[in-house]
Amino acid sequence: IVLVFTDVFGYESGNHRLFADVLASRLGPKDSTSVLIPDLFRGTPIAQPISFLPDKLSIMITLPAFLYRAVHKHRASSIERDLTQLILPWIQGEVSSDVNEIGLSCVGFCFGGWVMARSLGLAGLPMKCGVGAHPSLDAELLQCGDVDAMVGRTGTKPILLLPAGNDSKKIKVGGRHTKALAEARNVSEGTISVEFPDMKHGWV
């Protein structure tokens, strides 16, 4: 079972649903793997651009509401509560085996990469591994949190970061977070982070 955590635009934007369908088909025979996209925003994504305006103008106008939703409405505590008290029990009710034995894995895009890292360190959630595509681990700062501490809580669970060329150096080979993750797992930094230098943030 794979959970896909979306970017700030929510599951109806971009290629989230197409990605989930393709991933499910690539991971095994039909019905052998389930790929789910939980709506952690409950219908109100953090980013709600004004479609008829130019991108930059839309960002300027909607920034205050964006920050309010990111800081107050979709807090780490509410997202983690949904994962452990709503999503996990629902999954358990849909499968015949114990979810703790099956285990979960996750893929996160941008903001979802932060949720991915959070979920790997979350007690009570049987998350075995995670992948972050152009992950925004610094979203932890919006919660007045410590990014280094969050990275440390992922423990030794396998994790793969796929930063774009203009993403933070901290999540690339040689970066602070990549180094910490590699040391915790006793692997090379190249095993943790694979950069796509010709791509820009949001490329997946």
C-alpha cells in the first residue's frame, strides 16, 4: 500500500492521479498493490491560485491566505492525527491482513515531501519507506519546527530524495540533510539523494 502526498495544490491538480494509476500498474499485477491519495487538505488546498490572473500576480494576491492555511489550518498535528486516527483505521478496515504486517510506503511531492518525512518519524504509523520528489522539507519551519530534528526522527527507514536543480542544497549530495540521512542508514549520500539538475522545482 502506497500513500501519495500531494503538493500544496491538492490531488486534483497536476498529474497526481495519473501518477498514482501508473505507479500501481508498475508495482505489480492488478489488485496486488494499492496506491492511495489522501486529501489531507479536506478540499481546501494550501495554494488556491486565481486562474485568470498571471502567475506572479496571483501569488501576490493569494499569499496571505496561502500562509494562513499553511501555518494554521493544515498544521503538522492535524495532518498526523488524520494519518493515524482516520486514514490508517480506514485502510485497516479495507484489507484482510494486519496493516502493521503489510506496512505502508509513501511518495510526496513538494509539501508532500515534508509530510513524507514527518510520516516516517511518526509513532503508530507503520510507514516503511518514503520518496520525496522535489521535497520541501523546510515546510517544517512554517510550523516553528526543527528540520534537523524532523530528519533525525526518520531513523533508519529507507528514504530517497529527488531534488530539482533549483531546490535546496541541503537535500542534495553534500547537503546537511542528505549527509545526516546517509549517516543514519550507513549508506552513501548518492543512495539518499538523486538530483535532476536540468529540472525546476515542481517538475514531477
